Amino acid sequence: MTPITIQQTAEQAKLAFELHTHAEIESVRLLKSRVASRSLPEPLRGPIALRLNHKARQAPAPKGLLRLEVSFHVSGAEEKAATAAGSGRAREPLAFVECAWEVDYRLAEGYEPPREAVKAFKDGNAVFNCWPYFREYVQNTITRMNLPPLTLPLLRLLPKPPKKEALQQRPARPAERAAE
């Protein structure tokens, strides 16, 4: 299975790292959840196409804590049904799992993270920190639906590739000028 990636610029990674060095996870708790599966009149025949998404937001917290809410959604449909233009039933997911995790980070005494650092951290590190909880929750829940166990792929934080415009506007290096 292809890993899921979160890409951040070098500046975002630097900001998230700054916050990371001044924070420690205090708690992770399931805040809310919604799950469903449809009736299966016959056994599954083929691969399942997954749709995954996530988002994170800052939530109010007592002084000295950074509280983030990280929401995830996964749904799966049979690949044949997902691509077929058949009935509405064929497009209905076999199952879905939505949940939100509330994660509290204890901040170092006197540390007030800049707004940009919180944004970079919540969109990268916090999602990464909650991903194992979501993976386990999905696997357990899908199994309880009497569907084949589902192991979600790894989540990776990667550097965001530079934009094409930035590469085109970049001044030529001396070695590049000599080649012209």
C-alpha cells in the first residue's frame, strides 16, 4: 500500500521543530467518532479503493497546554463499484470511519509558540502523532464490522518540493553560468 504523505516547506519544518523542542505529549483521547458499514449480500470479490483525508485545528486549552484536534476520515468501496457508473448502491462505501482525536501538548515553562509554529506543527507533527491511534482504531473497527482487517499505510513527513516558479527565478550558479 502506498504511504500517505504530509509535505512541508523547509520553513514550515523549522517552525514545527521549534515547537516540537518545547512541547511534550501529555494526553491523546478519542474526542468523537462515527462509523458505518452497509449490508453485504455476497462476499467481497476484489480490491477496495480507499479515500483518506485529515485536518487539524487548534482548540482552547488551559495555560501551558497546546490542545489540538486532529480529525480523520477513511472510506472504502470495491474498486469495480467505485469506477462503475451503476446504481447509487454501487457508489455507496462499504464502510467508513470518521474520528477526531484531542491531543494535549505540555509546553515548556514560559514558552508561547508563535502562531506560524502552531500552524506548521498542527498540520504536520500533530497529524503524525495521532496517526498510529487512528490506524489502530480503523483496524479494530473494520474487523468488528466483520470485514477483512484493514491496515492503513504509513504516514510520512516529507519536504515539499520547490515550486517551479522558484526554480525558474533562481539566479544561476557560477558553474551554470560557465556552461551557458
